[in-house]
Amino acid sequence: MTVATIKKERKLTIARAMAEAIAQEMRTDERVFVMGEDVGPLGGVFGNTRGLFDEFGAERVRDTPISETAFMGAAVGAASDGMRPVVELMFVDFFGVCFDAIYNLMAKNTYFAGGEVQVPVVLMTSTGGGYSDAGQHSQCLHGTFAHLPGMKVVAPSNAYDAKGLMTAAIRDNNPVIFMFHKALQGMGWLGTEKDAIVHVPEESYEVPIGKAAVVREGSDLTIVGLTSGVHHGLKAARELEKQGVSAEVIDLRSLVPLDRETVIESVRKTGRLIVVDEDYQSYGVTGEIICSVVERNIPLKAAPQRVAFPDIPIPFTPPMEQWALPNADKIIAAFNQMENPS
């Protein structure tokens, strides 16, 4: 790497990458505006709107009352009338109080209108545990939103993808759920995954919604994940390499549309599959990915495994929460179980 290349490298956190993408779209499209709780002068609890209020003012960066039902309904109405709102639902766990506006309005109105009414809302929301925030502030719920038709769903694992996916989401004429994991945001008080802080170009760009990325190539095992699961998978792959196992790691990036083909082609090569998701195990992303492979009758060398959150409310106490959360050690244990079934 040359000195010139090093000087050009520009590493951002996911939070800053998201804010930059929103700002760039606001500068080029006056229909784009932001609304939610504490998105104004504070810059968002997770930093996603930092600096926007100072540049665009209170009319385009709107702090709302603590009423998710009200501001989600307002966003649907504004989008249906030609605006392009970016709305923050501070914690995905709060979806219950505004789900009627999300699913019965935002996701369905284009269909109900025969395509005559577009609803280009970007709903960004935080996911993930590990902070003793218990069952009301720690869920991922990837499968909940991916299961319901009418919305695109994205979930980045690093800052480059976060900026590109946010840009693509704002420009998309469909409603998009943008799910970001708190442990990857780069907020000091939360800690962060260092590998999520990567080079981000200053210019605007899109990462295509619905295309997975092979973030580590391998020949013996396919590990599929999203958000935090990607980083658990990479750590497990590095440890497995010491055992002579070559693991390929795939970052889904998008749940809807879901890039099944990239996963299937990888499993054709490796013959083994582990899927990692911090969402609940049953009826979720892990099962969907495994089913997609098995339905294609891909020759497998071992039964697929999944590493996910057990089907229990997320505990408050740290030892119990850490016991339940996915991690690299559990992925390695899943591989050992594949190779040595009892």
C-alpha cells in the first residue's frame, strides 16, 4: 500500500456513514426530510442524524413527541403525498405500538392502490443486545419484518455498506426497513466492533439492495450472517483456520430481497452450512436460509446448523444474556457438532 493510498483512506463509523448518506440525499432532493425522537439537536441517540439539524434546520429535521404511532402515520401520509421521509424508530422493540401504520399502511398501500400511490419511507431502527437492556430494548426481529411482504429490509455490518444501503433506500420508491445493530454503530458509550469501521468514500454511491457479499472466501464451510453475525462468523473463521478449516463468510446485507443464489453457490462449493443470526431461532432467518439450500437439493457433507438466540425473552442479567447471545465460540461448536454428531 502506497503513502498516497493511505492518505486517501477515510474510515467512518456506521453512525457517521448513515448521517452522511442522509445529508447528501437531503442536499440533492428537497423532498427528503428526517423525523423521530431526539433526531434534532441531539443528533439521534445512536448518532444517525448527527449534524443534520445544524445544516437543514427544524423544518427538515423534526423532533417528534414520544408517539411512534403518530409519527409513523405522518410519515406514511407524507410519503404518499410525494415526500421522502427518513424516520427513526429508536428501538425496533417499539414496533408494536405503531405496527398498524407500518404494515397495514406503509407496506400495503402501494399494492392497494394498484401501484398508483408510492410510499417511499425509510424506517431506520436499532437492533441487538449485550447491554442488559432486557426484553424491551434488545431484540433484533429481522424475521418479523422480512416475513411480511411489501417492504424491503436491509441490515449492514460495516460503514461502507451502511452508507451505500442508506443512499439506495432513500432513492427507492418502496418502503425500506433499515436495521442497524447497536454494537456496530461506533458510539463510544456502546462500545463497537472495530471491523465495522471501514473506509467510506466521500462521494455518494449505492450498495444494491438484495445482493449479498462474500466477505471471506473459503472451501470447507459456509458461514452466513448479517450485522453482528458477520463479525462473529469472521472471528470463528480465523479460529477454524488454525485447525486447518477454510471457512467462507457471507454477509447477507439485505433480507428482502434475499440473495439466495450467493449462498447456494457457496454451499455447492463447501458442502457445509452454518447460519448465524441474533434474532430468535424459530421461524427466522436461519431456518429460511437453510431451507433455501435444502430445497435445491444441494449435496451436503453434514447437516446444516444454526446459531441464533434461543426462543426466550432476552434476559436482563449479564451472565444470562451473554449465555443466550450468538458468538464465535458457538459457531465453532456448531462446526464441531457437524463433524462429530453424537
